[in-house]
Amino acid sequence: MKQFSIDECDIEIGNITSSSLEALLTGPYATAKKIILVDENTHDHCLEYILTSFPGLEEAEVMLLPVGEENKVLEVCFQVWEALSQYAIERKDLVINIGGGVVTDMGGFIASIYKRGLEFVNIPTTLLGMVDAAIGGKTGIDLGPYKNQLGVINHPLKIYIDPIFLQTLPESELISGYAEMLKHALIADKNYWHTLCQLDPVKVLNNNHFAELIAISAGIKSRVVAEDTYEKGVRKTLNFGHTIGHAIEGYCLSIEPVAHGHAVAIGMIAESYLSFKREKITQRELLEITNYLTQIYDHIPLSEEDKNGVLELLVHDKKNADGKILCILLEGIGACTFDNVITHQEAYEALLYVDSVYTSN
Ligand SMILES: NC(=O)c1ccc[n+]([C@@H]2O[C@H](COP(=O)([O-])OP(=O)(O)OC[C@H]3O[C@@H](n4cnc5c(N)ncnc54)[C@H](O)[C@@H]3O)[C@@H](O)[C@H]2O)c1
């Protein structure tokens, strides 16, 4: 497999056994204690490959996190911090997060807070993690229904992306991660959008060029982050689809959780509609986006009461300022603007638009 590297965020993409991880473990971290954080699934599907490939991890302490967004909470962090303390982990030691966005978000947060910061490495094992969550230094946990309310921005020492881990990933999770690739294309690269539109996202996994597509997405994310790590400006564009998507995800958490990427995909349909209403994209572009996304992502039916619940959560979005709902809108396909104020009513109409495209199909 071709190897790619993205300097902005210290990312290596390709076969992890050919990466610099071995040198890291046997060089600067040879005498450090290594703590591996996995969840139950990455424990079963990914850990052995890493342990057998890297003898430097023979003595590593493996800590098991419970699976799922509902466990991305302070209580779990406390348990890990206590365990780190029991194992006498010091600042010179190394945390290795092996998992999807839940593990890298929470593991990065745990490492960043403990003793004011341990170095950590991310080995993302979901597509969403590879193209998005593991990159960019946002670490954190949820607070009640509000996602990622507690956290810090702290970059991992290294990010190793190896598509081999996708072989055991459930199809629904693959599709979830694919939403972030589509987002990258929509906000930043029209040609990339047209490439992705030709693809069947499930079959693409068997495509030899998949690592290349991951590298395009990881590259878009890392370049944006490098320009604006603390999200004062252009980094906000990575939130396209997330204003409404996060609210849907947060609302559904207490009823029937939906995958992050699934909620973002619905958010992207809604926010593309708002872009069209503001005459920033044409009707043809709206249809192009809507048609491709609805082929891949199922409807998330929301009753009137549910919609009100989603709109309630919009007000608490971290991206807001002065009580206004802020949203990313497309400027044609492949470009966008941030800090667009949208009203409650507009967000409601966007949710109705989403319903209408699914019921007319
Ligand atoms: N920090 C950021 O910039 C950022 C960006 C986007 C999303 N996120 C966060 O990422 C999280 C979502 O990430 P996710 O979609 O990766 O979810 P996840 O970590 O919950 O993983 C999804 C599921 O796949 C399983 N899994 C992981 N790797 C596997 C593998 N190789 N084989 C089999 N099963 C595997 C997990 O155990 C889990 O059940 C959310 O908490 C979201 O807020 C963070």
C-alpha cells in the first residue's frame, strides 16, 4: 500500500507496520510506560494486530473503556485517571488510543488532563476517526445531552492511519465515517465531491485507492486545523452539517442513538437547503447533494415534538454566540462561509425539507 504523510498534524497513512511507530516506541519512548486505551470492540478486533506487530508494546498496560457515546463521560475518565495513578504513570509515559472517535476523544482528554498532560498517539480504527475525529487536537467528553462540552485542544504526538482496521468495521459505521468525507468535499474540493459521487461507499472499501481518498480528507482537515487550531475562523467550516446534525444526534441519544455521521449527513441536507434558500447554491446543486446523500443515509423520522426537542438543543450549540444560532453555509459546491446566523424558524423549515425529500422518494 502506498504510504502518505501529512506534516501539518504529524499524520502517517498506510501500513502501520511500515510507519514510524516502531521507531517511536524503541527510540524516545523505549523506557516509558505505555498505556493502551481500547474499547471492547477495538480490544477484540484491533489490539492483537498492534501488539503482535510492535514488540515494544509487550509490557503495555491495556485499559478497556466501555463502548459507545453514552460512555464518553466524566465517570469513565475518573476510573482511568485512578488507574493511571495506581500504575504510577508519569509525565514521560505514553498513552496510545486505539479506537474510533469515542476512544480518541476521551483518551486524548484523559491524557491531556492527567498530570497536566501526557503525550498521546492516536490510532483511529473507524473511518470517521481516520478522516476526522483523530485529527485536529479536539479532545473531550459529553455533559448530559450536550456533546463535547468538556474538553481541551491538544494535538496527539502522532496519528497513524491504517485502513486495515476498516475490515472489521460494521458497514453502518463505515457509512457514518463516509459522511465526513462528503463534508470535506462539499466545503473544500469540488473535484473530490465529483469523485466521491461516482462511488458506492461500501464497495469503495475494496478499492485500492481508498487510502488515497482517506489521505485527501485527512489532508483537508489537517490543513484547515493548521490554519486555525483554536477555531476562531476557518476551522468553523468543518462544522458544516453539524449545527443541525449535532442537535439531532444529541436529541436521539436519550431515545434511540444514531451514528454521528448519519446525523451529520441529515444535517448536511438541512444546511444545504438553507444555503439554497440564501441563494448560495443553485437548485441543481441542492438536488445533486440531496440525491446522493438520501441514497446512502436513511431518514431519521422526527415527530413535531422531536423537532422541538432538536431545536431546543440548537440553542446550546458551542458554535453559537450571543444566543444566535450560527451555521456554515455552502457557497457553491467546494466552498463555504461560516458564522451565518439562522433563525429557529429557518432551522425548523430545514427539518421539514429533510422530511419532504425522504417522503417524496
Ligand atoms: N475530535 C474531533 O474532532 C471529532 C470529530 C468528529 C467526531 N468526533 C467524535 O467521534 C465520536 C464518533 O466516532 P466514531 O464514529 O468513530 O464512534 P465510536 O468510537 O463509537 O466507534 C463506532 C463503533 O465502532 C466500533 N469499532 C471501532 N473500530 C472498530 C473496528 N476496527 N472494528 C470493529 N468495530 C470497531 C466501536 O467500538 C463502536 O462500537 C463522537 O463522539 C464524536 O463526537 C470527534
